[in-house]
Amino acid sequence: MEKHGKKVGEIFPNFSLLVYGGVNFEPYKQKLFESIGKEIDSIELFPASEGFFAFQDSQTEKGMLLNTNSGIFFEFIPSDQYGKPDATRLSLEEVKVDQNYALIISNNAGLWGYDIGDMVRFVSTDPYRIVVTGRTKHFISAFGEHVIGEEVDYAMQAAAADLGAKITEFTVAPMVVQGEGKSYHEWFVEFEKMPENMDQLALALDNYLRQKNTYYDDLIAGGILRTLQISPVQKDGFIQYMRSIGKLGGQNKLPRLSNDRKIADALKEFLI
């Protein structure tokens, strides 16, 4: 685009299919299609070093078809039990739709009861279709809310659409306030297009997150937490941060959520 001054779809007129995996596509979908100049078909895959777990088999049905006949035995730990020594492992016949599970696999390459670090949710059990909802280590539960990646992605996508904002990248961390004042979630956001009213965006984000997470809703309603705060990040600030820690590149992903302030504190020097 920089070289020709044209959209990607004009430079490559036969570009009609995008195959992707390993990241939630929705937050980037609109911006990517704008750069192409048109909407194209896409197919999501769920591959990993440990096995090929699932693939999108339909352009109309939500989720990816679980690959149940390729030498992988799947088990699922309910999200509220994950990390407990006596956590229940469910077989496929025991899972339910609209619940989050940590994915555990055994395979014919020698892995046994292996935690791959991903959370999934079933959108169908006939056939078995899943969506990846986040990483098991990427969450916020500093106050007992256990917010996960899927929830902040949804809140950001919905709120940005309401307020006409365009987002390049974002991440969220808890801010524990000592003494006077209430604690809150701090959202570090790099904008392609800023909203006209940042306070309205923060309130919309808060409301959408409360819709998705009842624990967070209870903390806000009970006055334990106050409405989240947005800290705008300068253009290419996230790229600069990833470069500064030696993790710039397509195989490195910025965590959407952190349960501590390590990333948040490092991002302070990249704020507007």
C-alpha cells in the first residue's frame, strides 16, 4: 500500500480467502478488510505444536469443528476449577455449550494430560464446535472478577462501534488503590481514530464488560471498583514496547489481560 498507494485488493485482485489462527480475529477484522478494500472469505484454524485441534468447516456456522479423529484425546477443565489440585476433567460427552474450559490433551506423540494453555467454549455439541476464548494465564482476578480475553474483546468491539472509535491495539491491567479512592481496571489503548468523548467510551466499555461478567458487575454495583480508566497510548506505542522487550514479530502476541502491573508500568513511557 505504501509503494502503490492502492488497497491490497487492488494490487492482488484475486485475493479472495484469508486463512488465520492463533488470535481472535474480530478486533482486527474491520481494519483488515478496510486495508483490503473489500470483505473476503476467511477460514480459522486451531493448530499447535501439540496437534491440529480444530478448523472452521462452514462460512455460516459459528466456531471450529473439533478434530476428534486424529490421535488426540481431549479433556476439559471448567474454568472455575482450573488450577485446583482436584479439578474435574470432563470428557467430550460431558461438556456443555456456553461454558469456558481449559483444554487438556493426550496424544499418540507421547503427551499425557497436557495443559496447552488455551481456554475454549463450545458453541455446539452436535457436532462439537468450539471457539477459543483466551489463554489460561491471561486474565484479571485481582478482585475476584476473573475477567478473560473473550470478554474484553467483546466489550472493546461493541463500545468502539457505538462511539465511532477505531482501535489499533489494547491491553488491560488492574490498578489497586491503597488508601483513599477505589481500585479499577486500567485500559491501555492505541487508537487509529479517537472517540469524541473518552469518558463515554470508558462508560460503554464498563457496561459491556458488566454484561459479560457478573462478578465484575457485582464489584461495580457494590462500590468495590469504580468505572474503568482509559490511558491512550501513542501511535506505534505497542510496537515500541514489544521491540523494547525483544518480542517484536508475528509469533509474539501482546496479552490482552494481565493480573499484575508489569506490562502496564512499562507502557507508561509510551502514553500520549
